[in-house]
Amino acid sequence: MSHDAILPPPATGLNRLTSFLPMAALFAAMVSVTTGASIAKTLFPLTGAQGTTALRLTTAAILLTLLLRPWRLRLTRADWGPLLAYGGAMACMNSLFYQSLQTIPVGVAIAVEFTGPLGLAMLSSRRWADFLWIGLAILGLTLLLPMERATAELDPGGIAYALGAGLFWALYIVTGKKVGTAHGTQVTAIGTLVAASLVLPVGLVKTGAATLFQPAILGSAVMVGALSSALPYTLEMFAMRRLPAPTFGTLTSAEPAVGALMAMLLLGEALSPAHWAAIAIIMTASIGATLTARRSAPPLLPE
């Protein structure tokens, strides 16, 4: 009798729980990061977008450094070029995104920003369906952009900032994959430290140290840093290593809707039916691009 014959039947309930936990972790990460964005927006009257970006990245850098202990890495001079590009992309992505939040709702900003990863996904595939996803993304953006100034509901400048954030999000993914493959997940802390060193001087000049480092503001900043970076990063790492890349990308495409819901609950940001339709269309384009991307595309994380 073979050993297989005497093995007990698989624990179906345990298997279901094991497959459910990564999806639950990813959903919790989306709730966390969008909640952090909503809380960050409440700081704008006090610290502005630049000051809030500085506080978010500085506190996130401290938290991630304590969590990941990047000082254990042995880096050469040649390693710092890609790391600086990675940190620079992170700084620009966050700065432009927070600038967009000054004038447009959180869910809309996230949806527009998603055009960056969407465009990156298009570059990994050359199928006829890609034109459909590009067309859907353009349609979604068209619904968000005001056609007439007199009836404009969304600020074109805010949309432009969100598009810029999407561009640097794509660059962040490319550079992050490169440095992550070479050095592992600890480089996230180094990249965040680089990003914080770039935006903190701007925040100090725009806001002033006396305002930026008020104890009451620092408490909210730590919360934003934890919710926007440290906690979702940890949850996403758990999910990334257990979910197929297409599944991860498909589920992540729900983030604009999650962001819109959290902003509605925390900030009272109500979207019009047209805005919800535009978000849904952009999400559909993102899901479609993920599912039709080249199978030979590299994994999200190195093994």
C-alpha cells in the first residue's frame, strides 16, 4: 500500500481559509491605504499638500525602517542609482497625488492615477483586446473631465496632477521591480527614506517647522504613515506571495471604488452617477488589462 493511500483527506475548510486570507489581507490593505488618504486630506487646511506629503513619507520611512531593518543590506555605489530613481519616483508619485486631492475627490484621484499602471500593463501585451481596454480608459477619463467650464464639477488641474501621479506610479513599479529583484523587500524602506529626504525640505519651506511638527499634527501624521504605508505594505506582501499576479492585479483594481466609499464615509465626498460610472469604467479597463497581459510577464515579487 502506498503512503498516499493512508493519508487523510485534505482539510477542505482549512484550504478554503488559506485561500481566503490573502484576498482578505489585500482588501484590508486597500481599506487601509484609502483611509490614510482620507485622513491625510483633513490635514490640508493646516499643512497643505506639500506638508502632508512630507509628514506621510517621513513617518512611513521611520516605521518601515524599524520594520524592515534595511541597514542589514550591503549596497555598492552602483546600487544607489536605481535606488535613487525608485525613491524619486515614490516622492513624485505621492506629491502629485496629494496635490490632486486638494481639488478632486479621493476616489476620482485614485481612478485617474490608475491609468499609470494600466498603461504599463498595456506595454506587456499586444493583443486586440488591449485596444478595448485603452478605449475604456479614455472613455472613463472623458467622463471625468469637464467639457464646459461653466458646468465643471472637477478641477482640470486636479485631474492633471492625478495623471502625473499615475505616470510616476508606473515608473515606481518599474524601478521598484528592479531594486526589489536585486535586494529584496528591504529596499522599500530605503526608497521611502530617499523619498522623504526629497519632500521634507519642500514641506518645511511651504509649511514651516513650527506648524509641521505640532504634537497634534504629528499624531495624525503617524496614523497616515501607518495606514498609507506600513500596514498596507505588510498586508500586500502577505497577499503578493500567495496570489497569482493576475488575481492580485484584478483585486487591486477595486481600489478606486474602495477609496470613493471611504472618502464618502470619512469626508462626506459624494460622487455623481457620472463619476461612479467613470470609476467603474476605469476599473473595468484595469481588470481587463491585467487579465490579458502577457503570461510571460515577470512575477510581482522575486521568489
